[in-house]
Amino acid sequence: MDALDVLVVGGGNAALCAAIAARRSGASVMVVEGAPKFYRGGNTRHTRNMRCAHDTATQHLTGPYTEDEFLDDLLRVTEGNTDEQLARHMISLSKPMLDWIGEQGVRFQPSLGGTLSLGRTNSFFLGGGRAMLNALYLTAEKLGVQIQYDASVVALDVEDGRFKSATIRTVEGDKVVEAQSLVAAAGGFEANIEWLKEGWGDIADNFLIRGTPYNRGDVLKMLMAADVETIGDPTQCHAVAIDARAPKFDGGIITRLDCVVFGIVVNRNAERFYDEGQDFWPKRYAIWGRLVAQQPDQISWIIFDAKSLKMFMPSLYPPIAAQNVADLADKLGLPVEALEKTVRDFNAAVRPGTFDHTILDDCHTEGLNPPKTHWARRLETPPFYAYPVRPGITFTYLGTRVDREARMRMKGGLGAENMFAAGEIMAGNVLGKGYAAGIGMTIGSVFGKLAGEGAARHARG
């Protein structure tokens, strides 16, 4: 039986930030990661950037991004469904986070172009999420953090809000690990289709899971059974429209499609159903998974013409092409006359303007329902293209309620004595609904560092 100061459950950004912070605070730390080493890191493997407040331009950021602007963006995408005081706390602590992450070996690069429009707000990892993870793991190992892979938590011993031990299942068998503090950073339950169906019903069978198949919510279930207070709606999640040809699990960032703003989106009846140009893509891309989930058979198609083909980052899969709308409809299995009418009505409603995807331009439709508010251009230049899309679930928002120190709250309102949470497992405190690019990594790093420091403080206090 092992005894140590801090046990961190999970192996992604939040877990590693917690482990490093706890170890730098003098605690002995063990990380248990349910995945094999090659697949370590949960959904962090598929990330590209993080959103942090900053006062001035930097080597890789083109201008300031104030705390107030960050909060305004968060309130807009969540429609106020957030713990505002906790969100303000996170945003304030995000300001020094880029420097701290850099001190742990993570390197950054200039932002990507296209529709992302993130050059001022988000810092991109050099080499992407896997490179970021490799840097964090290397630092943790150098500091003496113990790391176990293929190590699943199968039981938690919690009594009156106090963690005592965890039973860990490895290839060598089960073992009990005691620790003075617990940090739960084991992700959401998006890979647990049966749990998703409890909220969504049978349509969840048609969802694709963008990230790791290892986030099944087992640790969250155990914490709920131990009377930890929860927060969030089980149907709320980070859900984007991804290529319908993607694998069921782990397709990652390369199956995401960023071309919605350049065309129209139609359902199985060849009908549009939402404003494709409502706002900048990073503030709206995470609503499209839920929108597609509400359509027949949970599938839709993004349709655009030759003018837009090279204006966005392509998916792993090539678009479907045809020389006219009728042939495209035939290839997609859509009603030909209906798609021709949808395109014809859209083209007739487009009002001329100066197209500029970097601003909220004046290219819009009139007399069309739903409208296209910005970036509306007639679909008239062959070839015509289409991508099939389905809901791609990244992570769920139902999770553990925490305080400003990332300490879990118990039912009844008392704080857990020695249990902390970080990352997707507590993201619902900040994200009641909606999403803006990079906030998941902000939540993971800020609350991971808080959780690690708090866990170490308790263990050595």
C-alpha cells in the first residue's frame, strides 16, 4: 500500500498542471492515467490553443485582451449561464498563466489564419496539444512526479467529505493508494454513450466523439455517489459540427469544419435552419453540434462554391464536388428540387457588400428566414462543394461544484476537506452552455494549478 501527499486522477492539461504545482509546492505526487502512454492526455492531445487575458501585445499575440473583454465574450457565449464570480476569478488568474505554462517548457507560435480570428486573444502551442503535453510530462517527471499509465480508478473511499484512498486497477492487478489530498482531473463523460442517452435519448447514438474514448465519467460517478455537489446540465456540452465520415471516437481537431461562415448549411430536407453568419466563428462554432443534433437523423451538409474552397483549414476528408447544384444534391442523397430552391432563394436574398471574413462585414441577406447576417455571398461559381456533418461531442459540462481554490463542494454547501477538481470534470462551473475557442484549456490550467497548490497545502499543512 502506497502513501503519498497528493493523488492526481487524470492525465491531461489540468492533471499535469495540478501535479506540477503540487510538486513545486513540496508535495509528493502520483498521477494515474487511465489511458496507455501513447494515448495519454485525454482531450488535450487534440487542442491547439488557450485563451488568456493580457494587457499588451506579445511576441505571438497581436494586441491586448482585457479581463473585461474576456468576461464579455464568456457571458455572451454562455448567455449568462456561468458562476460569474468564479469566472472573474479564473479570468484574473489567466493573465499570468501563459508565463507559468511557458516556465513548464511549453512553447508557443503565431496563431493560425483563416476563419479563426484568434491572433489577439488565443496563444497557439508550437506543435499542438501533444507537444504541449509532452513538455508538461517531461517537467513533471524531472520534478519527481510518479506517473502510472493504464491505471483506472475503480473505487474511491470518501467519508464525510474526506478522501482516504483510491483503488487503482492496473495490468498487475488492483492496489489501494492512500493520499492526504485528491485532485480529480479525469475529464467528462462524453465517451459514455449510455450516459449521454440519459439526457439526449436515442439520438445520442448518432453522435461522434471528437476526443478520447477513455473519458467515460467513472470518477465523476464515484464522486456523485460520495455526495459531492454537482453543477451543470447533463445535456450541455462542447459540441461542434464535424465531418460525418469521422471515426466514432478520437477523430480530433482534423475532423472539425470551419467553413460554415462561407456557405449555407442544410438538413436532410435541403432546408437551412440557422444563421451561418451570426458572429465570428470562434464564438459560434461550438453551437453547431447542438444545432445539427436537432435536425432529422442528426446530419446536415455545409454547401459552398469554388470562391471559398481555399479560405479555411480543410478537414481530413475531401469535400464532395459537382458542377451544378442538382448533381450535388444527387451525390448527397438530398431532394434535388428542394436544394435547388434553397440555393435559388438564398442567392436572391443576398445583398451586395464588401466581403471580409476578418470583420463583421456588410454582406447579408434580406427577406430570408433564417437570415445570414454577415459573409453572405451568392453560391454561383462551380464547382459546388459539400461536407456532411454530424454532432461532434468534445466534453460534457455536468460536473463537480468547486470554490475559488478548486476545492469540491459537498451537498449541503460545505467544502470537501481534501478533495479538489480541475478541468472538464468541473467545467460546468464556468460553462453552463456555449463555448468560445480556448476556454477549456484556460479552465484546465488555471484550476489545475489552483487544485495542485491547494492539495499540497492541505497535505503539508
